[in-house]
Amino acid sequence: MTEEDLTRIARGYRSFTAGARYSSPLYAELAEHVAGSATVLRFLAALPTGKRQPNLLFAALQFLGGAPVDGAELDRRVADDAERLRATMLARATQTNEPARCGALLPVLAQLDAPLTLVEVGASAGLCLYPDRYGYDYDGVRVGPADTVRIAVTTSGGVPVPRRLPTVVARIGVDLNPLDPADPDDRAWLRALVWPGPAADERLHRLDAAADVAADEPATLLHGDLVDRLPDALGFAAPGSTVVVMHTAVLPYVPEEVRGRFADAVRDLPVRWLAQEPPGMVPGTGERPDDAWGAHFVVSLDRRPLARSAPHGGRLEWLGGGLETSPA
């Protein structure tokens, strides 16, 4: 490891602090501590580059014994439990599966020609493959069932709130390491990925309810790369359905060269491409933020920006205009 490695890692954790400050003050505090902790920085520098992210470190700590209460406990646990922590971070990945993001996807999905086949890349446990099984509240306008997952969305800009849920006839997910919503260990990892903070209890309750839905009606989950397995996933599409390739908060974890190949692959397929990603991750959706995430996500269809959303759901700003009736 070099001083340059340590400086780069510290810079990344300081950048994370700004985005975490409001949703998880504890994680913001811990990230700031990591940026100045020789103990933790050296531990992280010994890991592969793709395994050094704040989300992964903090989730692994939660998974193994709960979130540290302060920097002193963080240093102590990294020093005393380094082998288990390293093994967990190498075996696991950041696979936050927030069903509330469906609140931003639903107004788009409801305008597409039904029935729908949903193909989600970077699916984690596939909880976003069930937008038709959840209930929604758009500023008091309720859509969907009242006895399942409830997703509240604050809107602006004239969001086209759907009157009914779309018909989904096939659900296919692709992930490097698909998680099983019925497996207690996988569900524990999903819970560990939820940031401690003001919204944690609500998010955990929603996560558990969505995992129950997914466990009762399992999606087809394929193991592998989003480019390589996309043709296989399309083979499971229901005949006569509109195929929607979709993803939320996935592309920042994908190398730029692979992102380009994925964009080219989707463009050449007879599918609709629905994305909820940081600006610039999908071509034509704005300038990329310096920290790769930014304060909001862009909801786009076939590369056309339609709305801005809160990263974990709950807020949706429509940018104006309607949907194209077919891919551009």
C-alpha cells in the first residue's frame, strides 16, 4: 500500500460524509473518523479496490455486531475482528434493495403497454421487481392494495400518478450474487445495508414486508454479469409482453467500460430501458456529480430524463412531458 492509496480512500470517505449527513448522522460521523484513522485506512487499503466503499464497510460491521457507536469502537472492532470483517467484505457486496424506489418507477411503468415483463439488472434480492404488489400514497392519492408494503411519495412538477397498477406477467433478475429473500442469512445482510438514522425503522419494516412478498412469489434470478446474462434473461420474457430492462442505483458500481457496453446492448434490443440512477450514469441524463452519487437520482426511459427522485425513494419531481410510445 502507498500513501497515495490511503489518501484516495480517505478522500472517498470524506465525500461520503456530505451525502450521509442528513439520512444517517452516525454514518457521516464514522466516515469522517475513517478518513483520519490510520488503523481503518490501512485495513481498507489491503482490500481489493472494489471492496473499500463506506457502504460495504459499515454494512459488514452492522452484520457482524451492529453499527459502531463512535470512532473509538470502530477502530477497536477493525483491529480486534479484522479477519471476520475482511472475510465478510470479500464475500459480500453492496446490494441495497430499497423497495421504496418503486414509487419513482411506477408512474412510468403504468404508462407502458401491458402486460409487462420486468428484467432487472443488479437485482439483489429482486424486491423492485414487484411494483404491482405494493401499495402507494402519492400526496394522499392511494394506489394499489392497502394490506401490503406501503410506499409514500411526495411529488412535484405534475407527476402522472397512475390510477391502477400495471400488469406484470414475468419477473427476471440478474445479479453477480443474487440474494434469496427467503434465506435468513441473506435477509440479515439486506437489513445490515439499511443505514441507521431517522428513517431506519420505516425502511426495515418495508424491507421485511417486501421480502415476504418476494419469497411468496419468487422471481427468476440469474447469476452473472449484466451484459453477459441479459440475452439469457430475455429468454424468460412472456410472449406478447412489453419487456422492460430496469435498474436502480446499480451503475456507479459498474466499471465505465462495462457501462458503455451495457448501454450499447440495451439500445439494440426490442425493449424499453427504465433507469433510476445518479445523473450522467445513463447517457443523456446530465452531468455526473463529483462523488459519483449526488443529491438526487434521474428517472429515465430509453435515455430520456423524466423525473428526479430521492436516492432511497420518498420524493419524486416530474420534469415535464409525456412518454414516447416506442423506444427512441
